[in-house]
Amino acid sequence: MNTKGITLTRHILLEQRVHPSATGELSMLLTQIGLVTKIITRAVSRAGLVDILGVTGEVNVHGEEVKRLDEYANQTFINVFGHSGLVCTLVSEEMEKPRHLSENCSHGKYTLFFDPLDGSSNIDVNGTIGTIFSIHHRLSGAQHRTDKEWSRVGSDQVVAGYVIFGPSTVLVYTAGNGVHGFTLDPSIGEFLLSHENIRIPSRGKTYSVNEGHYPFWQPHTRALVDYLKEKDPTTGRPYSSRYVGSLVADFHRTLLHGGIFLYPSDTKNPQGKLRLLYEAAPLAFVVEQAGGRAGTGHERILDIRPVDLHQRVPLIIGSKEDVIMAEEFCGGRKKRVREKREKT
Ligand code: P6P
């Protein structure tokens, strides 16, 4: 297929043909995510010019300073989906509780999870930041809301992806039929297909972790990173270290070039730092669709059922062989009794 000039919208519609029963609502939802991204891109690219830098003086549910761009990005999601008729419930890193868009809840079929602006500590130094999103069918159909709408297993995601605001704005998504990337052409305001059917190399040459936390790591994490740094040309070691400190930037590089990203648990963060529902699970869906692997060291990310809306998990994600090797240092994955999935 000639992929020249395929827009995000056209690609989504082509994808929709793979699902004969599709009604077009999911395609519309994804297109709206593209709209949110364009609005955020405009703000991010002018952040240095408009008095939008700095902080609001507020802190979010995690006790972190809310940068104005975080708040702006979160509000953009609310504004765009508010009257879309597509989404009944929004779950955001920036909101303590789920936001029910009551005007949509009579027929909105989807629940949208998102981190509106990840890596915000990089905003004031013009660093790469990103948005992460995950879409689930509503648990209860379009009739009524349940307060467990947010407690979703990652393997039930319908769509997941992220947007990286770097030298260019790139949107990457999967709807379970491969992983595809689109680069925003600001001159025409369109996302154009630039990375068709992304596949992550089975092994990489880089590891990505904040080594400043080394004193707080568990012994097996130290042993793993020490191993990656040992010289052994027969196994392609030492690996190079790459760490931006922005999850989307570190993940995107790992997805395209291979390697491993880790945010392990440690004595300061016994559950790790990254959140399951709107950070680890969407990226795990993407990486598995690209042929990679994502886990905590002991279990598959996409098998975890959250017990808390903002639950944190340790994350090891990237090339399949690299992640399997890391899991061996962690003692390997626990055997799971597969949850009986009530089909709703
Ligand atoms: P640390 C950004 O604040 C973030 O949530 C992720 O984007 C990033 O991977 C991580 O935290 C960086 O955390 O402890 O290395 O500064």
C-alpha cells in the first residue's frame, strides 16, 4: 500500500474496516485524541513565549507540583471530550477521582485513561515531554455507571498509545493490529503516517534507568544493571546508558531502537513510581503489539488488575530478550492462575 500522505484519520478508517461491526465511534474517539494533541502541541511549542511556564501553586494527587501546562493539557482533554458523546468517564493522572461526563453517559461507550503531560519536570528546560492514553469499553455498557469503571485489566484495552512532543510531535497508537506512528506536519495541521507497523528489535544495546537511585535499589536490580555494564563482547555488553527522565521519550527510543527501560521498586518507592492505568498498561499494550515485553519483574503488566486508581507498579519494558533476561535477575514471573474474565 502506498503509505505516502496517509493521514491519521485515513489510517484509523482503514483500520476500522478490519472490524466489520465497528460503528465509527472508536475511530472518532481516536481522531479526537489527535485534536487534543494538536492543541497541546501549540501550547507546548509556545510555552516559552506565553506566560504559561511555571507552576500553578497547586499540587496534584501525588503531591507533585502541577505545572500550568499539565493543567492546560488536562483541561483540553475535558473540553474536547466533554460534548463528544463518546466517553462517559475520564481517568487522569491530574484528577484524584474519575471525571464522569454526564452529558455523554447515556450513550458514551468508552472510558478514557490518560496522563495529559508526562515528564512535566522537563517543561521548563525545553525537554521532551509526552501524553499517554488508553481506551477501554465501558464495563456496564451505555446504560449506567459503576464505581469500578476504572478497575480495568490492561489486556482488555481497545486502543493505547502516546504522543511525544520533541523536535517533532509524533503520535503512536495500537488498536490491537500492530503499532503505527504519525508525525504532525504543522504546515497543514495533519498527522501523516511516518512509522508503519513498528517492530521493536528482539534485543537492544541500551539500558535506561535512573542510576541515582542505585543506593535504594533491591540487590537483584543492582546485579542486573551491573551485569549490563560488564564488558563481554560475546553478549553485546556493555550496554550504553540512555536516560531522559521523561517516560515517553525513554520509551519511544526503546521502542524504535530496542533495549530496556526500567523503573524498578526501591526502598523509597516500594511499588515503583510509574502508574499502572495510564502509564505502564498503555505502553505495555504498545510494546507487546510491537513484539516486545513488559512486566514488573514478576508478572506481565497487562495481567494486573488495579486495586487503586493511581496504583503504581515497577516497570521493566522493551525488547523481549532483554526483558526476559531482566526478569531472570528478578527471580522470574510468578505462575498466574488466569483470571476468569467475565465477558460483559
Ligand atoms: P525520576 C516524570 O516525572 C516521570 O513520571 C516519568 O516521565 C519518568 O520516567 C520518571 O518520572 C522519572 O523519574 O525518579 O528518574 O526523576
